[in-house]
Amino acid sequence: MQQEENQWGSRLGFILATIGSAVGLGNIWRFSYVAYDNGGGAFLIPYFFALLTTGIPLLILEFSFGQKMRGSATLSFAKIHKKWEWIGWWSTLVTFVLITYYSVIISWSFKYIYYAFTQAWGSNPEAFLYGTHLNLSSGIDSLGGINISILATVALVWLINLVIVYNGIEAGVEKASKIFMPILAVLMLIITVRGVTLPGAIDGINQFLEPDFSALLNPKVWLAAYGQIFFTLSVCFGVMITYGSYLPKKSDIVNNAFITSLANCGFSFIVGIGVFGIVGYMSAQTGQPINDVVAQSIGLAFIVFPKAINMLPTFQTFLGFIFFLALGIAGISSSISMVEAVVAPLMDKFGFSRKKAATIVCGAGFLGSTLFTTGAGLYFLDVIDHYNMQFGVAIIGILEAAVLGWYYKAEVLRKFFNPISNFQIGTWWDIMIKFITPLLLTIMVVKSLITEISQPYGGYPLSGLKIGWIVAGMLLVVAVILNLLPDKYDDRLLNN
Ligand code: PHE
Ligand code: NA
């Protein structure tokens, strides 16, 4: 029952699609503020450490695992042994929850493209974001009404997701990536060039790159670096396993993984320089210290940027338009990869057609998104994201490395991908997968659990945090149930 239509048309297409998945909202605003928050230039040390010891090894692992098993995360784990299928489902469900709010942030970007034309945010972008745009309620316990205009824009985002994924790998995802990625590169180049050529830019960039080495002693910084690497490379979400499964049999895994990671991290770095150039300019204009300018994390894109645009000497509308368009495109090219990673398991397990699976996922996803379009939406987003990443992705990372490293055996995979790759990976890779990654991740998860108990996340009331725990716990339960349901894997389970 091998579905032949599910294959990349070309190597370039595959690479653009994986870069499209990797480069997203995470690179444009998350990286800049996470780096800045965690020691500035010194953050790059744990960041590269996490990239080399865990990020790239896991990306190689996921590409080759998918390519060898020729299936989504769930089918691939089921092929090792039926009892591991739930790990695939868990990552699939985590990804599904992620898209429900990721698509809402994309919808904000879309709305801001439109706002940019009139600079609708006026002289107080902060009040505009929380008031006019979000209609934010007083706290997580007060739901507030659904924001109809955001809901309509979210519907548009889901429609785009649906149309692209509905059309399949080559005619949908690959084609979209070939259009999106070159446009995105040009847009980001414009923003960065504008950023670094503004007066005062150099002070912002210096602040961004200036190392604070004492930060290296703080475990929180390391946790942040690992979290950022997983999120930014789209690993542990089932996405790269699924994308790997559409590779032709003899594809160079190692090279592809390096190209994807380096392109993604290079992109973050260049954008970071551009963003901090603009921040430096703002600080020079207002006399406000750079620290204060970047103080609000979530607001970096939706508050600080509009403020910066207000202050630009020329081309305000144009740059506003370019920035939010770039954010929207980067977001969509990532969200389609998430949708694909949820659609593929449904096709594998239940034998659904692509069209049926895509319609179900996008319909259900849209319903899930409505929660984040309420007055308390931003709070839910913050809390659910925290638990989804900390107690979803991080634990999935441990399980994936442990089961594939020890049970399936890292050397089995390495002996599979080395012969088809241009340059060869040594035994260091086995060590990273079997020891370093699970060990470091376990330490971090335990540490953050302890922190969680002593100080509730984000200062929210426990009644509000409950939703995070419930969602995180439910995913695991549902994953196990899905594992137990009868499947249509048939003889595909046999050829591994
Ligand atoms: N890597 C994307 C980003 O940086 C987000 C993403 C996460 C995409 C998980 C797919 C899966 O924004
Ligand atoms: Na990324």
C-alpha cells in the first residue's frame, strides 16, 4: 500500500520544504528575544552546543528514520515495535496543539500587514495590541468573547493550510515552498539591510552580541537554548520524520541535515542582527536604554516593530508591510509542515485519503484555534505553549533518543544512512543519541519540574495553569488510546 504520489519531486524541493518548516515565527522574533534574555552573545555558546550535540544529530536521526521506515512518526515507531507507536502519536498530538495557536499568531501577522498600510497602531502600539487588536481580558480566569475579526483571519490561515496540504507533497508543499522561500529571503534581506544602516544600529547589535559569560552558569539559559534548538529545527514534532519518509530511497541524509540546520541558524542570526539594529536606532532616537526597548518578549514583533516603524525616517508603510508579510510567509511555510505531520499518521493508521485527512485536521484545528481568539487567548497561548514544550517536546526528545538509540540501535541507523550520504558520520553520533541527549534532557526536565512546583509558571493562578496540565496530560492518554485502536498498517509493518 505504498502511496507513490507521496514523494518529493527534487532534492531542492525537499531542502526548501525542510528549511520552510524550520524557518518560522521562531526565527524572527523568538530567537532574538530568547538570545537577548539569556546572556546575549554568550547565549550563542549553549545554542551552538545544543545545535551540534543534539539538534543536528536528532535531525539526522529523524530524516533517516522516516526515510528508512517510509512512514509518518506513528507508522515508523510502530514498525520498530507496535508497543512504541504511542510515542509517534504523542509527538503528533503535541504538533496538533502547537498549530492551533501557531496559526493564531500567523493570523495576527496577516492583520498587521493590513494595519501597516494605515499604521493603524498609532502612537501607542502596545495599547493597540492588547486593546483594539486582541481585546485582552483581565486575566486567564475571565474568558471574554471571541474576537470575530481574528477568528475570520484564523479561518483564512487554515484555508491556506488546507489548500496546500490537500494538493499533496510535490504539487502542494513542495510547490508552495519553492514560491515562499525565495520571497522570504528577499524580504528578510531588505529588513536586515535597512536595520543595520540606521543611525545607532551598531549599539543595538553590540548589545545583542556582547557576551555575558556569567549567564553560562545558569541552568535556565541551557534549558532555553535546548528549547530554542528543538523548536527552531522542528525536531521531536514528527515533522522531519514525515518529511524524510517522502525522500527517494537513495538520498543524502547527512548533507541535507547540515544544510537545513545551517540555513535555519544562519537565518536566525542575520535576522537577529537586523532586529537589534532597529532596536539600537530606536534607543538612539528615544534615549531609552536598549534593555527597556526589548523588555516585552511576545511584543517584540507586534509592539517593538510597530514602534520602530513609526520612527523610521522614510518608507514606513513599505517596511511595515515587508516585515509582517515576511512573518506571515515564514509562519505559513512552517504551519503546513505541522499539518502534514498530523495528516500523514491519519492516512497511515486509518487508511484515510489525503483529502479526507487534511479536511479533518484543518477543520478540527480551526475549532481548536477559537480558544486563542477569545479575550483570554493570549494567556492560554502562553500557558499551553509552556506545558506543550516543557512536558511534551522535551520528554518526547528523551524517548525518541532512548528508543531509537538503545532499542532500535543508533548504529543500525548509522549503517543505513552513511552509505547513501556524501560524508560519513562517526561513532560520536551514537554517543550523542544514546547518552548525551537523553541525559542532558532528563536533567533539564527534572530541574524545570522542580522549578514548576516551587514557583508556578508566569505568576498565573493555579486555576489558570490547570488547563496547561490538563492538555499536556490528555495528549499522553489519547496517544496511548490511539496506539491501541485497530489499524490499517497491514503488511507495511513487516518491511522494516
Ligand atoms: N521551526 C518553526 C519555527 O521556528 C516552528 C515549528 C515547530 C515548525 C515545530 C514545525 C514543527 O517557527
Ligand atoms: Na526555526
